[in-house]
Amino acid sequence: MPKKYNTLLAVGISCIILGALMLVMRFASASFSFVSGVNVFAIIAGGVLLYLCATTIHRAWTIFLGSFLILNGFFVFVVKLGVLPVGFRQLWPFIAILSAISLFFSGIYKFKRIVAVYFVPSLVLVFLGVFFLQFSLHIIKVPIRIFAAMWWPLLFIFVGIGLLITFFYIQHTKKAVLESGEDFDDDYEDIS
């Protein structure tokens, strides 16, 4: 692709980031501080990484890190400027949810489709974020340490269910590949 189109991409990303920052600052009740400056830097760095991912680097980690920095930078920026009625102390689990979104999109970027290697950890991060959000927003009134002391055996049940799902998924995938006549192990890299 010609370099002049890269300029369009850079200006487009910059306009989106600048417009979003200006919009957030328009509705902010607090003043700009050092923490806000660090978040603006993280957002700009994320934009640079996304630009590099689209033009030269082409790696999944760049789209993950770029989107992670932008999403979480905006989130912390919005919370610290007082745009939301609650503070970071109550909303910190959103970082796990936003990280899951970044992981999900990096998986789509890498494989051009949804794959379990990226989708399942993304779901786990969303589940954990929503779970901890229930405690931090006091929707569940019991302190988390008491809840964990009472319900810790559920961890074994969830791990067991996850292992069964993984077993049946692999068994189904292997059976489908064997029926098609292809070699199952050729699609995967040896990581040893």
C-alpha cells in the first residue's frame, strides 16, 4: 500500500484520540493532573502501536498492547477526571474486562477468526471482572474474603467443567479432522 495511505491512517487515529480526549475533558469535573498526563501518554502510545501494527509490525501483541493502552488509558482518564459518579476504587475490575476486549481483538487479528486460544481467556477475564465488580460496587453485600471462605469449593467445579469442555472440544475437533483425511498435528506448531 502506498505511504500516502499510511498518513491517512495516522491522521485518522490521531483525530479519534484527540476528539475523545477533548470530549472527556469537556465533561470532567476535576482538573488535569500528573495522573491524567500519564494516561494521555498511554493513550498516545497505544495509538502509535496500532499505527505500527497496521503499517509495519503486523503482530498480535502490538494490537493487544495498543488497544490495551488506549482502552485502559481512557478508562482511568475518565475515572480520575470525575466524569463517572464513582471512583477507581469501585471500578477497578473494568480493567480486566477491557483487557479481555484487547485480547479478543488481538486473536481475531492474528487468526482472522475467533479461536478458543484467545476467546476462552477473554471470557475468563470478563467473568472475573464482572464477578469482582459485584463486590466493589456492593451489589453483593458480603465481603469477598467471607464469600471466598464459604464458596471456595466451587473453584474445583469450575476447573472440572473447563477441563471436560476442553476434552470434548479436542475430541470433536480431532474426530472431524480425521474424518476429513487431514493430519491433525500439521496445523499446530511444536513449542518444545
